[in-house]
Amino acid sequence: MLNTSSSVNMPCASAKGRDLYKLTKNRDLGKLIINEHLPALLKNPLQGRLKHGDLKNIHSWDFNFRDVTYRILYELEDPTVRIFAIGVHDVAYRQAKSRK
């Protein structure tokens, strides 16, 4: 369970839920996202890189798992963190653009 002062809002929750579900089919990756990266993101959401262009005002939290780079793309609406997409680089960006 995530215990932080920030809240998480996942617009189109079913779509983001599917993103997370697909990634958690690999138990090790799912545990890494849920137990390490989401709590770290909520603890310090400004650590993510601010994007430009089509994804202006969207932040990217990047992490590697088994030589693959994954992204959590989110927007800050203090104190809420709105997650748009979770996935590998190109897929996450494509999903975030369509869900923004």
C-alpha cells in the first residue's frame, strides 16, 4: 500500500490500470513499479524530467528493468499526481499523447 502525502489520480483509470496490469504479469517488474517507483515518484514528483512539445507540462519518471527503459508519464496538480501512461519508451509516449 502506498502511504504518502500526495494522491494519485489516473485519468481514464481503466486504460492506466491495463498498462499496469500488463506490466505486472512479470511479477518482478510489477513489484518494482508498485513497491519502489510509484512510492518514490509520490515522495518526490519533481524529480521526473519535464517534457516539451506535444507533452508540455508532463513529467517522465524513467527506470530500467532487465536492460529495458520504462517510463511513468504524469502531470502534477498539487497535491495530486495524474498518471497518463506506464510502459516502455515509445508505447508510453504514444499512450500519453492519446490520453492527454
